[in-house]
Amino acid sequence: MTVSVTLPWPPKELSPNFRTRSHRLVSVRRKEYRKACFDAAWDRGIRPVQLLALKSVTFHPSGNYGYDDDNLRSRFKAGRDGLAEAMGVDDRTFNDVPHELGAVVKGGAIVALLEEIPVT
């Protein structure tokens, strides 16, 4: 069984290139985004009792901007933590998961593909 979870696009404040004097603003955005991703997974029916593994992540930006993969991954870190929390796993299990840049969608989105781990 494969489950697709659509997560919100991370706020600009989570970009490693974002500059501000207000570290509190970044902290607040990080917590909000982590909760938003947790809630999106929870609403999709993802629970810690399921044996699921993250198979791929596709970034769908809101425009044709020059995103590079390491900045996208960094920007998604808080969302990844929220997804891992909803799945009931340590996010270290996500280290070898392929990431790709997908088509442009209005408002941006991140699509995570989860696959059930067979019990033997």
C-alpha cells in the first residue's frame, strides 16, 4: 500500500538564505510549519501504529525560482520532523530518501510518498 501526503510549502523564513535579526520569528515559523505538516499527515490518516516508510519527496514550488536541492531540504527540515512525529519514527530513517523538483503548483506543495513496510 502506498500513501501520498500533500504537505504545505515551507515559509520563506525557514530558508537557510533568509536573513533577519528576529530569531524568534524563525523559531515561531519553524514550530508552526512542523505542526502544519504533522496535522496534514494526521488528517491523511497517518498514525504511529502503522509500519510506514518514507519512499520519496517531491517539491512543487509556486513559481520557476532557482531552488537548489540542499536549500529545499534545509527549508523542509521542520516539516520532515512533523511528518516523522506523525509516523512515530525517528527522522534519521529519512536520510536516503530521494528528493526531486516537480511541476509548479499554485501556492507550492510538498508531496511525500509513504509505503507500508511488510511484516514478515
